[in-house]
Amino acid sequence: MKYQETIKGILENIGGEANIEAVTHCMTRLRFTLKDDSKASMDGMKKVKGVVSCVNKSGQFQVVIGTHVNEVYDELLSSTHIKAEGGDSSEKKEKRNLFAVLCDTMSGIVMPMIGPLAASGMIKAVLTICVQFGLMTDASQTYQIFYMVADGVFYFMPFFLAFSAGKKFKCNPYLSLIFAAMLVNPTYIEMRSAGEPVTLLGLPVTLASYTSSVVPIILIVYFQSFVERFVTKFTPKAIKAFFVPLVVTLVTVPVGFVVLGPLGSIVGNYLAAFFTFLDTQVSWLVPMLVGGLCPLLVMTGMHYALGSAQSVQRATMGYATLMAPGMVCSNMAQCASTFGVALKTKNPEIKSLASTVGVTALCGITEPTLYGIGMKYKRPLYSAMAAGAIGGLYAGIMGVKQWAYGTSTIFALPVYIGEDNSFLHICIAVAISMVLAFVFSFISFKDPKEETTAPAADGNASTAPSLNKKTEIYSPVKGKVVDLAEVNDDAFSTGALGKGAAVVPEDGEFCAPADGKIAAVFETGHAVGMVTEDGTEILIHIGLDTVKLEGKYFTAHVKTGDTVKKGDKLVSVDIEAVKKAGYDVTTPVVVTNANDYLDVVETSETYAQCGDLLLTAVK
């Protein structure tokens, strides 16, 4: 176990497992609810390897771990009988329908790869524009190499999702990669291309396409998590290392190939047959259904089956109506819906993401939009589905036909030029979809409420009153300002303890950098932690390795729990004596809960007086 020593030390200094009522965690710390606070040792906890600091407030004993706190939390729960706080409380959980739960789960799994998806989509978009304007051809090696790189993220999407889903469902993510590999393995793809019947343990295997797919691998990993927990529970420790992965693989592979993997394909084949029937009976209805349901079809992989049916239609009729008109309306509706979010939101992170993925959707790459905005915030997805359905309905009524093969993007609309007025009507249908999606999304979208886990000055948990709130933190001492990365201590220079800056002090009088409450004063006096009135947690660490001086040359003027104002004296230090003792007096000033903020911006000045602006934490 990676964090066994840390967990052992935490339990020893918290009064043992029996003293823990429940535990939860935030961005950087474990938060324990204890039966008896007097049994916990603050001083002992601070000495535990892997523990940055600890504080007891708001009815919680908080142990600061850092950005890997979730891994320590998972290992703590799996190796003890401690229960997660709120785990059995239905009152605290918002009642949501099944679709909302599925969307949240899918979004949570896909969100970590939104950046790579968006970047790859933008590369494809740039390549498309370059080809459209004659800057390069799609036959050039430059185009092919860049397209290969960009398409790799989409083609091998099961790999990314397998690892993310493994972590989400709390099973071995590296084992999950085995099941992603089996879905896109060249041998399997050759079997599928051959078109001959394939069986596994005598059971028929539906040869579905899994490249770029999402739902199949998530279902398989979800099943893996149940099998893994069951096998782990009954396997002796002596053989657990190899026996559990062996059994999980042997059980999951056939279930994945025979049942879970092909599920979307099987349903998609029935759906394609149904849509083909509708196209012959009520042709105007099909584009409306595709325009409205396209995000769900893509999410489940059912669009592959519909695409195959459309290929047959194109070969026999010379044009396509089953999928193309509705899909282009849907894609452009998702694009406009996302731009509606970008214009409406006041959250800079959401605005930046929505603006980026909206451009990729305009070029027909909707995965970043679907998973980064649509499924995460729901209303933009509903807006796009409604608008796509209305645009598709118009296209269906007007009998729009795609006369040549092309992608479902606004740049490929000329493929609708043919023997009728399909080009004019698809332009109108796309315009309807985009305008309505933008309006629906702009009206319905609401910025998510952000909560901060940091306590307020009065000791009660507080909710961030507004977005874009700034907290100004001032220099605790006069001296030269240096970048945190230049500090000769990995804990600070790597940002493990938080974001901030450092000051090389010219004197030994250290003052409070803001109004707030003292959260911790190390007994050696070399470090002070405080929480501002709005919950910003600040650590002032006077010198490097100065804890070894055991308080010599340091005089603290405050104690834990004191309320201070900006400029109040915190610590007096004989700086020259510390230097002569061979210690670096560089003083890092860091925001330890920096993950609760959009950014922590350092001053551009290279010198600061005590009380000059040093940092600005932006929420």
C-alpha cells in the first residue's frame, strides 16, 4: 500500500480508528469527525510523514495532505472500517433522475480528457480550414501526420476512458486498460473486417466497432469494478497480487465481448431498421429524431449502425436522408448552444472552455462540447437537442438530401447541392437550429454555485458569495520578492504546498499579511498558518529547514486561535543569527488551499515593504 505509513501515523495521532466517527475530504485535506477531540495530537500529527499540517476547527479535525488527498482517502477507507461522512445520509443527497445520474457519471469520467479532445478537435478544424482555402491538400504528408496525431485521441478513446473509469469506479485502472486494448486490438479489427462469425466460449460475438466509442468501455469497467471487489474480498492475501487480476480478466472479457460491448451496436441495428422503416413511411420524421437524439446516439455508439444503413441508402438511391441532415443540424445546434453558455456565464473557466469547444463543434467535432459542457450542465444539452430536432424537422419536411458524402459541419454544406433545393433548405435548417439553440441555452443556463470548503473567520463553513472574488495578501516582511520556483525546497518550488511567492527578508519583523485568524503557530515559531476572513488559507514559512533551530532566534507574538489584523506583529526573528547558523532565510508565502481558486497571481514587483501587495487570490 502506497500510503500505509502515512495512514498508520494519522491513526496513531488521531486517537485510533475507534475515535473516528466519519471522514471526508476536500481538495487538499482529510476532514475527520471525531468522537473525542482530546484524544487527537496536533503536534504528533504534524510530524507524520506525508502530512503537511493539521488544524482542528468547525467540528472537524483537518489533516492537510496535498493534491493527492483523494488517493490517501481511498486507501484509508479500503484499509480500515471507517465510513465516509454522509455515506448513509439520504437527506444530504439531491434526488436526481436516472438520466441525470448517468450524465454526471459520464461527464465525470470524460472530463479529464476534455483538454486533449479540444486540442485534437482544434487541430482537425485548422486542417479542414487549410484544405478549404487551398493552403494544403489532404493528400500531403503534413496533413496526414497532423491528422493522425489529432485523430489518435478519438480513435483510441477507449484507452483514456478505461483509465478514468477505473479511478471513478474505484477499481484497478491499469487492469481496465486491458479491456480497452481488446476493443481496438488489430486482431479484433481484422476479425471484424473479415465479416466471418466469431464465437467466444461457444457464445456468438457481435463484431461492433469500438474505435472512438464511449459507452462500451465504461460499461465494461463498471462490471469489472463489481467483479474485482467480489474476488478481492474472498482471495487470500498470499495470492491476491496475481489471482485477482487473473480472475477479473477471465470473467470480464467474455461478458464484455458478448454482452456489454455490443449492447449499443445491437440496439443501434434495431434503431437503424426502425429509422429505415420510418424513412419510407414518414420521411420527414427521421431528420427530426436524428436532430434531437444525435448526442445520445453518438454517446452510445448507435450512430455507427445508422451510418451503415445510410451507406446502403446512398448506394441504392444516390443520396442520403437517414442521418446526414439531422446530424448536421444537431452538431451545429450543439455548437450554438455552447456559445450561448460562453456568452451567458460569468465564470471565466466555463467561458474559456465553452468558447474553445464551441469552435471545435463548428467544425463537426462535438465530443468536447457534449462531454465538457452539454452533459455536465444538462441545460445546454437539452437546448441543443430541442433546437436540433426543430431544425431536423424543417429539413425533413422540405425533403433535404445529401447528394455527396461529407462531414456534418457547416463547412461541408455544399455536399447538399444537387438536383433539388436541398442546399437552400439545409442552410435554413442549420440556421434555425443554431439560432434556437443559442437562445434556448442563453436563457436557460445558470452558473453553477461554487462552494468553498474553507471555514469562515467565525469557524462556520461558508459559501463563496460570488464569482471572481479577489483576496489580496500582503508581504509579511520587507525584502526582495522571488518566484516560488526559485526557492531551494521542493515542497515549495514544485507547488506541492500551494501557490504563492517568496520574500528574502531584510529584517526580522514579520506581520500579518491579511485580516483573519491564526490557524497554527509551530512551536518552533518558524511557521505560521492563518485563515483570512473569506477562507483563504495562508502559510508563512520563515526560512528553509529552520525547524532544526528548535525555536532558537524565533519569538512568536501570536498563538493558535488569535484574531489578527493586517500588519499585526506575528513573529520576531534574529535574521542575522539565523544566517550565521547557516540557514537560508528565504520566506515562502503560499495559499495552501490554492485549488479552491481560479488562480493565485504574484506581484510583478521585485521588492516589497511590509504591507505591500504580494499575492492576489482570484475566485
